[in-house]
Amino acid sequence: MSKPALRFCVVAVLLVVVLLLTQRHHVRSALEKVRAKARPQRLAGQRVEVGDKVVVMAKTGRENTDWVAEELPDWQQAIYSVDDPGAAMRTPANKGHEAMAYLTYIITRYDELPATLAFIHPHRGGYLSYWHAWHTDASAFSNPASLRTLRIEHVQRAGYANLRCAWDPGCAPAHRANAHVTPALWAELFNTTEAAAPAEVAAACCAQFAVSRDRVRARPRDFYERTRAWLLDTDLTDAKSGRVMEFLWHVIFGMDAVHCPVPAVCYCETYGRC
């Protein structure tokens, strides 16, 4: 390649990079304006009453969860650090993905639970967060939007509501012979026999759900303590032990082994999107 052609290619690539960065800035600005309009509007100095409901999540040191207070001011928050030993709220170990934080909250606050508990991931969402938030079943993959539109009365009536209604992954027929939840694991976690393990275990992914206080307390505190002890002691990796829990939350909270409501019904009952 001649030097003039090479210079032309370099300049062209630089122009494309500048253009992409400029477009990214404009997209971010536009999304922030959309978020601002979607946030609950409050007058200066006006206090928002915190409801009888809590957001529970796990976070690493690189994840910013300031958005919870900004966008969900009427929710209590329990945000556990998984990798900061000096954090006021922290898990006993960084294992099992979000499950360690979820179980730790239930164990610690079992006698003081609010009426509604939402267990979610620390990502705020937005189209630019697709690779982290694709599984959030709300506009722009937004967790704030998901919880603002969540029908609390449905959670109270049903006891448990998966925050994802789309079947893929997790509920598609090909996914129901669940390789993560083996008969041996089922027997160990639910104190039963391998013969009692169901042939299929399924729920829409990805460990974001809401439950009522009564449904949590349908199991004794020591069940959650034993489950967390299993999570701490198992030889399964962080990812694999977390995946086991992902496909057992609905069972823990009283639903059938295959919990796959028709998506249209789920959207209507869970979010009022009828």
C-alpha cells in the first residue's frame, strides 16, 4: 500500500472513531433525558414516603448502585457488597452470584421483613447496557422501570412473581430438562430423596423476582441458613452454584417445579401490560 493510501486509511479510521464517540455521547444524552422524564417527579425538598417494600441486590466494587436511591426513592434498599470486607453490608463470601446476598438478607432480617421484597441485579439498564441487562423484561432493559410498573397487589396475591415473562431462556421446552438441578442436588437442598426430584425444572431466567413476606416465611429461617451453608461449602464454582439457585428460587418460594406462565398473562398480571 502506498503512503498516500495508508494516510487516507488512517484518517478515515480516525474520522469513524470520532463519529462513533460523538454519536455515543448524543445517545447517552438522549437516554438521560428519557430517564429524567420517567423518574417520579418531586418538588424541591419534598419527601417521598418509603413504602413497605425493599430492593435487595449484590454488587461489586466497580458497580454503581446510586441509581436505586435516585430512581426508586419509595423503596427501602439492601445492597450487599460481595468484595469489600469493610462494607457495612457485605456477604460472608463472593460465591453463588446474587444468591449469597439474597439469602443473607432473608436470614438477617427474617423477623423484620417488609411486606414485599424485590431481588434484582445491580445494573440500572438502558440500551447501552444491553450486554449486562438484556434479561430485564422492561423498556430499555431498565430495572427502575421494571419495579416502578410492578403490580405489588399481584405479588401479594401470587406470593412470587418472576420479573421476566419471556420464556427464552429458561422456559423453552428444550430447557426444561434442567442439567443444573440434578436429582442429587434436589435431594440435598430440599432434604428429600433423589427419587422425589422432578424430571423437569424450569423458570424464566435470570434470578430477578419479587416475593411476599408471607411466602418467604412459609419456610423456616433454618432452611435459608442450610441453603447458604450449602452455597458456601459446595465444590461448584461461583457461576455454577449461582445457576443452580437461579433455577430453584421459584421452587423455594412455593411454585411448581416448572413455573412458566403464558407470557401475555404474565405481562398483564405482573406489570399491567395487557
